[in-house]
Amino acid sequence: MSQVERYLDLPLEEVIGDRFGRYSKYIIQERALPDARDGLKPVQRRILYAMYREGNTADKAFRKSAKTVGNVIGNYHPHGDSSVYDAMVRMSQDWKVRQLLVDMHGNNGSIDGDPPAAMRYTEARLSKIAAMLLKDIDKETVEYIPNFDDSEMEPVVLPAMFPNLLVNGSTGISAGYATDIPPHHLGEIIDGVIMQMERPETTLDDLMTVVKGPDFPTGGTVQGIEGIKQAYQTGKGKIVVRAKAEVEELRGGRQQIVITEIPYEIVKANLVKKMDELRFDKKVDGIAEVRDDTDRTGLRIIVELKKEADATAILNYLLKNTDLQVTYNFNMVAIHNKTPKLMGLQPLIQAYIDHQKSVVTKRVTYELDKARDRHHIVQGLIRAVSILDDVIATIRASKDKKDAKTNLIEKYQFTEPQAEAIVTLQLYRLTNTDITTLEEEAAELERRIHELEAILASEKKLIGVIKKELLSVKKQFSDVRRTIIEHQIEDLKINMEVLIAAEDVMVTVTNEGYVKRTSIRSYTASNGDDPGMKEGDRLLKRLEMNTTDTLLIFTKQGNYLYIPVHQLPDIRWKDNGQHVANIVSIDRDDEVIDAICVRSFDEEEESLLFVTKLGMVKRTQLSLYQAQRYSKPLMALKLKADDELISVMRTKGTGELFLATHLGYGLWFSEEEVTLVGQRASGVKGINLKEKDFVIDATSFTLDEKVEFIIFTQRGAVKRMPISEFDKSSRAKRGLVMLRELKSNPHRLVGCKRVLNTNEEYIMTTDKGATATVSVKSFRNSDRYSNGSFAIDTATEGTVINVWKDKQKEEISE
């Protein structure tokens, strides 16, 4: 056979599909998901079984964890020691599991996320309740399979004398499946199991009269009975878990918030750090200090408040913005009949009941066989004692043990087991009194055999046995419920005005979307220098605002970002801002075009006027732009597919509007022609555009103002022109030309800006990266029919593509 023929030529997707399929099946069934019957993952089951086999139980001394881990790896679980030790530690952590399965001496980690000590330092043994999971495992109650090297047998599932899956919960991620089952109260779950076992027609509502909901080891409050019910019905549901917090009065009229229980699986140290960051970043005013006073008496986090602070408002803010309140999502997936399955409460309880029936039936069968065997032997011993002298004579006349057994069977019709028992009988047992003892034992065995046979013959008696055992576990191990269940999820309303320290700040927004707020002190110290920016970026807006104001940032794609000023990063004037995408996630190809400051959204007559590239105009009441939820971009107006927003103006709706287009048309009409519409509307046609024309700029003004424009063309020409050159028209007209049309290389507008004062300077940039500064005062007013004078030589410097006002030369605007 040649070398080449040893290789199979298979398609890659087939090989990968097959291998990944096998791998997935393995990690789903043998690693990450718990069994619906005993609630254990394979590694946990192997740890408990290994400890049981080694006699490392609750009634004996502790034993080094490393010894157990070595045992588990060597005999049952051929994986890394850390995965075994981690699983073992988790079963000993009273903030992770409701009923500890492993008792551990030494450092087994903490609720602050500290790692446990290495396994060579810690000692462990099975807990008392873990013994209930393994009880009767030696009575052939569960199936065994060979271990990985066929040297030993290991159980497929533990007998589980209590419903461990629901009591301790489980969490895990495998291929295509994840599970999140919360811990429950032992007593409640046992009552639920008994109810469903005795009355199989029990409804979920009946069950929920005893099983109230999750019972987390860390306590806290659970809100949302609907979410619990949905989870119990379908296996999926959502609840809110909230810390236990109280407001305490201090001397001098001050208050503090005391937190004594935190939500399940939350790392306390991270929670305290986050709360302190909110204080440090001045996200909320009124917190004097956050400290962790936890000691051996229990968990205690203190949030000390300033004198006039509103404790309820601050507590609500902390609940909403930190892990003091979290959402817990049920996803009750378990392995049932060798398959991962999303199960509700009743199927999970039923899986446990079926398992218990099987376990108890097998145990009773085992005990019955043993009792019958013993009864048979006792009968033989009673007969042997009654003909003792003959039996002794027969044995003495035999050659050896085997011959003696044969003679007894032949002479007196004893069976083989009886003959074995007789020949191995010790002499001291042959006293006269012994026959009565044997007869008592025989009677007791008969009673036991009848009892066991009755259990096997009657489902009702079988259920009675299971019930009795469950109630004894409940009596021995059940404790007080730790988690409070509340029906409704409380809607946290936060009055931010109470929580924000009012402070005047300077807000900057750059062309590339970088934003920041700066204290007036830092701004003043800069002596009028440019704010810190990336190279090539420029200032788009500089606004003097207060931390109680709101910044609205508008983007090219017709969206707006609603950002309360106190949420802007507080950065020094000379340092770069933070990109707005870090505050609100915006589209990668979206661009910031403008920003406005809003003190109050209540002003009825205030409206926003939008102008788009394709000539649409829209006016909407400012109050409609107030947002409750603003974690993502909100729609400012509806745009057609190829349109974009070019201008946003704040107006009272009684002024005038001027639109300028690329081909050099200008249209002046009254703002009143643009009727008020809703926030999500697209508006009306503002100007009738020629083919390939588009709007480049828009200006709003009132008739009593002096209005002049400065116009820039792609050929580098600039001209200044008063509004009096135009006649007022109406909406949706073409407008008047403001350039002289040339046959070859005609001028096209790249900017039409309103002159606010003659000291303004504008910067023109070309496609070759050249710039030219244009001072307004160096241009005189001219009429509509001239093309202005050249400010840049496009032949050498390139075509003008952009124009903007130098913000440092401009007075600060509101």
C-alpha cells in the first residue's frame, strides 16, 4: 500500500461540520449544562462522587483540596486541575450557591471577586446536605459507566434526595446553548415537588402558591411576578433584582444610604468603585463619600450624603445607573433524556419526580433482594440449629469445606447459600438462646419483605416514601427565605435637577465629532487659545452652558443626539475632547453638522427649522425634541434615501428664511410658510431645484436686522452682497441668480454665509489641502450680477471645496 492511499480526500466543510458536531455534542452533554435530575454538571458530579468514595464526608476531618483534585483528575475527569478546583470552590461559596455542597477551610475567594487560595493551602470535605445527593448510591439506584480509561466505574447521575437543580440553580455556556437557572428556597421547592407528585394535575398557579420565586444566597429583592410566571411557564423570563438599601439619619441633619444586600453574582468591589466614580466624575451631586464597611458581621456599604442632598433621588439614581439593580434573565436549559431542553418549572419538577421514582424503586428492589436472601439463610440456620448434632456429625465426617457443603445439601436438602452460611458459622453462635434470635430476625425480615413488596406494588406507597424522605431533608436543612419577592417592577423616576450641581461650563463640539465640557476657570486660563483638538480638526461650536442644560447635536443623516451637559466628559480646555460615539453610539459614516444649547424645552413658541440638501424645509416645536431615553441617536426629521441635513436653526417661526444653492440661486421667503409638523415628519419643499442643483446654505433672519451675505465659489471668488439685492418670494420657487453665468468654467457656490460683523474671517480650503483666510471687511457690497473678486488662485492651489468661519474671531454665541 503506497503512502498516498492512506489519506482520505474529503471536503473541508464536511470534515469541519462532522468534527464540530461531535465536539458540540460533547461539550453540551459532558461539560457545560446540568442534568435535569441531579442538577449537576459532570465535573461537579465527579468531584462529589470522588470525595464520597474516599470517605471525605461531613462526619470526618477535612482533607487537602489538592488530594481531592488529583483524585478527580486521575480517576474521572481528565482535564486541567484549575477547572476542577474552580468548580469545587464554587460549590463552597455561600454567595454563589444556596445550599453548600462542599465545606472548605481556608480562603475560598470572596464576594469582592478575590481569587481563592491555591488548592495546596485549602482543605475540604462534603457538606451534610451533599451526602443527601449521594445517599443510597451503593444500592444500585443509578446507572454506572466506565471511566475514561475503563479502570473504574462512575455514576451517570447521582440519586439526589433533594431537587438540587432548582435549589442551587446553575449557569453555563456551551455550543449553541446557555443556561441560567436561579437558586430557590429548599423548603418551597420540596413543597412544590410533593404537591406535583401527589396531584399530577396541579397547575402552575397552584405551584406558585408554594414556590414564590428565586431565593438568592445574597438576598436582595426580586421584582416582577409576571416575569417569574413567564419563566416558570416557558423557561425564559426577566426579573429585576435590587439591593437592600435603607436611608439612615446622622447627626447634624445629614443622611446616609446603607446597603446590606446586593444582587446575585455582582462583584461588590466593582459596585463600590462604580458608585464612587459617579461621585468623583460629578455625574451626581450630593454624595460626600462611598465606603465599604463590610466586616465579619455582614455586608455593609455606606453612601454618605451631603447636608441638603435628596436621599431618595440619589438612591434611585444609583439603582438605575449601577449594579445596585440588575436584570436577571431566566434561561432554564438542562439535559433531559440526553438532550438539552428549555424547561419550565413543572417539567423540571417532573424530571426530578421521575428520577426519584426510579431511584427509590431500584433501591427498594435492591433491599428486597437482600432481605429475601437473608431470610432464606436465616431459615436454613434455624433448621440447622434444630438438627444441630446431625449437622455437626456430617461436617466432622467430611473431608473439607466443599465436601461438607455437598454432604449438607444432599443429606438435609439445604440450598447452596444455606450450606455456605452453616459451614462458616462460628462456634459461639451455637448457644441455646440463639434459635430465638434467629426466629425474631426471620419474623422481622418477613415483615420487611412484605413492606418492600407493597411499595413496589403501589404507586401511592412509593410516593409516600419519597415524600417522607423529602420532608426529612426539609426539616433538617431548610432555613429562612433570604430574597423578598415584590409583584410589580418599580419604575425609577429620577429628577435630575435635584441631583446635578449647577455649574457654568464651556462646551465645545468639533467638526469631527469630539465633544467636552470645560470649567470656566480652565477656559479663562487659556487666554483665548484654541481648545485642544486632533490635527486637521476644527471647532464647530463653542457654547457657554450650564450643567443643567441640554446639548442637542444634529447629524448629516437627520438624527439628533440628546446629551444632558452634566453627562459630557469634563476635560481641560487644552486637552482633546471625547468622541461623541463614546457617549451615544452613532453610525460610522454619519457626521456632526451642528449643535444647539437648550435651557428649557417648555418654551412654546420656540421651534427648530431644518433645511436639507435636496431643498426640503421642516419646522417643528422644540418641546418635541425632549427625550426620556437617549442612549442612541433619535430621529430629527425623515430624509429621502440620497438626501442629507445641511442646516438646523432655532427660530420663533415669525422670521425670514434665505436658501442658497450650488448653481447660484437664492430664494427668500417667510418662515410662516413652513407650517409646524411632528418630530418624525419630512417637511415641505422649500426651493424648486434645477437638475443637479442642491442647497449649500440656509440663513434665518428678521426684517428689522441688517442682513448681508458673503459668497464663496469653487473658483476662489468671493463677493459680499446685501439682502436688498433680492426680492422676497414664496416657498417652492426657483429663486434669483446671484452670479453671472459664464459659458466656460462657470462659478458654482461652495458657501453663502451671513455677515454678523465686519471683523469676521473665513477660511477656504481646496482639494489640494491649501487654505486661504478671507476677511469680510476687505470686500465691498456688490450686486447680483458680478462674480466677485478672486481670493485664491485655483490654478495652483486647487478647487475650493469648503468654507468655514474662524470661530476664535467670533464672539461666543448662545
